[in-house]
Amino acid sequence: MADDIIAVKPEIAAKARVDAAKRDAMVAAEARDADAFWRSEMTRIAWMKEPTKIKAVDFTGDVSIKWFWDGELNASVSCLDRHLATRGDQVAIIWEGDDPNSDSKVTYRDLHARVCKLANAMRKLGVKKGDRVCIYLPMIVEAAVAMLACARVGAIHSIVFGGFSPDSLASRIQDSACSLLITADEGRRGGRKVPLKANADEALLACPSIRHVIVAKNTGGTVAMKDGRDHWWEALTAGEPDTCEPERMNAEDPLFILYTSGSTGKPKGVLHTTGGYMVWAAFTHDNVFDYRDGEIYWCTADVGWVTGHTYIVYGPLANGATTLMFEGVPSWPDNGRFWQVCAKHKVNIFYTAPTAIRALMRDGEAPVRKHDRSSIRILGSVGEPINPEAWLWYYRVVGDERCPIVDTWWQTETGGILISPLPGAVAQKPGSATLPLPGVKPAIVDGEGNILDGAAEGNLVILDSWPGQMRTIYGDHPRFAQTYFSTFPGKYFTGDGARRDADGYYWITGRVDDVINVAGHRMGTAEVESALVAHQSVAEAAVVGMPHDIKGQGIYAYVTLKAGVEPTEALRKELVAWVRKEIGPIATPDAIQWAPGLPKTRSGKIMRRILRKIAANETDGLGDTSTLADPGVVQELIENKVG
Ligand code: WT7
């Protein structure tokens, strides 16, 4: 079943802008003369000064990546100004609230005005080109306005997902020394309120770099406002003009920082620059989703993640699309919400995560069938491997076997999609992200870095740069070179494992490092461990991913308590609550096992390979345990496995 092939339907190929022949031509054109190919693709965005230099990349030594590097532009102009003459009255953003009775529509003209007013107000607060601005907002239109206003004045935005704790917010603000925070009184999700301003107030006790806070009124809930520091968005922007001179940015000036988890240490600030990122966002959104003028496009992600950056805001708006922003969750007020919203707004392109599909699958077909999905033309998947069963359900039940599914593989670091079918050009196999986009050069290498040809399984690397690639880790370029280019020198290492079949199709098998993917949210096991050991009762902790039916992976924690501390159910609950408070609800451990000892090598290194197998109930194949300092602990852990 997993090797089923679903051919491109002739009626889809006939209408798609990229069919198989066109895709072949693109791949060939890029291979023949990459500079010429990108010189032509770069015209998808608006330049103030057209680049003459296309690409200067070195994946060795200090690592240096530059695209379009003598060009000048402003990302907000590509997303707004240049559309005003042709589509000023077209809806840019459809906002659908958590409450099914609340929605609104913002035209390109309105959006431009709102962005300009905020940008003017930000300049008055002293925000200048290169300053860092933290955005901690729910899924409301203001989130897109804030991003584009930062771009307008040349400030670098750093969005922190609204589900993160005050501590997580504070450490991200500190790392990039943000001077302005944009937040809201409260967020709404699934009928509940999220106390964003209260969280921010707590975080800011440890953030001396923040000089001003702009607060959007969303729920109207009562919040504390600090005189001189905190400003209501509405009052601050009301008197500002609705035009604003855009800052001239070099193509390689930063557009945003987005923190993401790695296998070690604190989350790192992935930095994207302006020109290459915008070209990649526009190029991929257009080709992968086959976007057509007038269509309604909905990506269900949150702007707190890279998917929201590239495929709710920058990509769709650069392409003049109508993008839907959804504040709520798939299960509220009931599990038909996604399809109710699709019917209500006549959504044509729908892009979501496998974890949502699996959760909805559990409730059967009725909640889907109840709503009219005939407007949907293309379905997309992102964030984690989609199992063939979920893929086929998505295809049959949601798409009525009419709609191609684009399973898009990419990462925060890649800025946009790298491996995905083009819906009118590439036959799909359920569970495979299929083929690289034109210009993307993946390879599979073995543990020693040897490139494997033909059908093969190993580590996924990318051999050459693409315009949307991250340029550095904010404030730590050596860590950038070390993290991504030292494992397999001269190649970009993705951290993922992959298999390539005889047709050249890629099947992503998941992370091969100490990063786990919980319901599409990326998390470093080290982060959860350091939260656990920060608790007074905990001596040591080891965290691994475990298979989870809905979330893909769940969080399994082995905890060694300090001498004299009793392992009680109350303490277990306390530790779960502790991690939620330290990091945020997305880091909630699914299982905690008391571990009198952890399997370690004689040099003291925890053998996670063994812990992963125990958590997955795969204790038959534990492999070699003879190098363990105390092989007895393994048996103890197996016998007391949780769940
Ligand atoms: C990791 C990146 C891509 C934007 C959202 C997540 C996994 C992502 C797929 C896919 C298999 C996928 C990978 C990757 N991943 N998309 N279609 N098939 N795995 O971005 O938080 O940076 O996570 O998500 O493991 O490395 P992210």
C-alpha cells in the first residue's frame, strides 16, 4: 500500500501552470545555467535596485551564503505596495476567529494602511533599521501587520509562539536583545484565553533591553499597563499617516530571526535575510500550491512557526493571494471545524499538519462529510512524516480522491519547501515527499559522509545552496558552521534521515539527532531535560521521543530523583506541570519513568539509543550493551516501563 502510485490526473495536469514537461524544463534550465534561472525567478518580487550578482556560496570553512547580494528591496513593498494598483480592493487576509461567529476581511489597501500606521508609530518610538523586535501575538491580523511593519522600517522581527512560557519568551528576547515587544492583552484558543500580556510582564522582569511594549486589544481582558513603557496599539497608531517610506534594504540584510530547537543547548536564532528568502517564499508558494489569481488559500499553521512566516504571510502576500488566518483549533467547537471553515470561505488550497489529520481521522468520516469541500483543489501536508494510512484518509475522505496532496518537506532553516510534488507534474506516493524542487540538490550520505547512489537509506544532506537558506545563527556564526556543516564537511546536514527509492523518490524517516517532533512541534530533548533538572527534587533526567498515534512522537522522560526523595504520583504530576510552566504546554511530558539509574558508558555518556528502544517497547533489539558501566540498569528500566 505504501508503494501505491497516484498518477497526476490529466485534468489537473492540463490546467496546472507546471506540468511534467514544464518541470523537466525548469530542472534542465537550472542545471544548464543556475544564475540565469534565478535571475529570471528573482523578478517574482519587487526590487528597488535589481541585483546583478546572483550567488556567492561557500559551504566550507567559515561558511558564507549570499544571494542577489547587490540588490535592494523592502519585503513589505513586494507584499503590499506593488499590489495596490491592480488588487487594492482584493481581500488580502480573511481572518477566522476562534469563535465561529467572528471573522473579518482585510483588503490589500487596508493592510497597507495598517502596516504604514504601525511602522510610523514604531519609528517614533525610536525603532531603526537592524533593531530587533519581538512579536508575541495570537493568530490575529495584527500579527501579520506587525511582521510587515517591522519589514517596512528594516527592523528584524523575532516571533515567539503564543504558547511559550514567560521564561521561554524572556530567553529569546535576551538572546537577540530586542528593544520593542508587540503583544496583545490575551489570545483565544479552543474557547480558552491565553494571558499573553501577563506572561509578557513576567518575562520582561528579566529583559532590560525592552524599552517599549505595544499592546493590541483583542479580548478586552484587563491587563496591567506600565507607564512610559506600555502603549495601546490603537491609541499609538490612530493619528499616524497611512503611508510610510519603506527602508531600502540590501538583499542580505536580515528580515527575521526565528528560534528553533537543536540537539544541544538553548534554541538557536535562525536568521533569514530579505532577498533570497522572499524569492524562495514566492517561488515555492506559487509552484507547490499552483496558486491561481482569486483563489482562497489556507495554511492552518501559527505565525509563531516558520510555516506561518512563509506560507501564511510572506509567500501568499508576495504572490497577491488571499490568505486565511485561523485563530482557533481543529477540535473546537467540534471536530468538523476545519471543514466548516473550508465551506464557509470556499477554500481552494488547504495546507495542514499530519498530526491534525490523524486526530481527525480518529473521529471518523461523518464530521468531514457533513461539510461541502467541493471548493478544495489542492491539499498539503507539512511538519512531520505523514504515514500512508493518514495520507490515504486525507486523500479519500477530505479530498474525495480529486485533490492532489503535496507532502512538503522543509525546515525552519530552509526558509521554504525543498522537497515536494508539484501537483500537476509529479505522481504521488502516499508517505513520500517525492522529488526536490527545481534548484534543490539533496543527497543521501552514509555515516562517513559518502554519497550513496540509487536506492539508498541514510542521512539527508543538501549539496548546494538555494535562495531561501538560513544565513547564520543570530550572534553565533561559528555555531552555524558547526551545527550544519561540520558533520559532513562541505554539505548542509538536515538532521533528518531519509530513504530514496528506485524512482528517486524521497521518504523522510525522521530526525537522526536529539531533536524530537511532537505534534509537528520541534523540540530538543536537551531543553526538556534541563527544565526537569531545574526542579529541586530531580538529580538527573534523560528525555527521548516515543511513538505516539496522534502526535507522531510523544515525550518520554526518565527521571532520577535526588537521594531521599520519594517517587510519588503527586511528584509526577508536579514535574509535568513544572515542565509546562518552564517551557510551555507543547513540552508536556507524556510519560515519566522513575529511573534509579540511567544506562551510561564508562565515560559517563547516557546511551539514548537504549532509552529510545525501551520507550518504544523495542527491547528485543537493544544491541550491544556490553560497553555500559552497569548493564543491570537496563533490565530495571525495561521492567518498570511506563504505559
Ligand atoms: C523538521 C523541521 C517545515 C516547516 C515546519 C517544521 C520534519 C517537516 C516534513 C515532511 C517529513 C517533515 C523534519 C524536519 N518535517 N516537514 N513533509 N515529512 N518530515 O519546521 O520546526 O523546523 O521542523 O520537521 O524532521 O527536519 P521545523
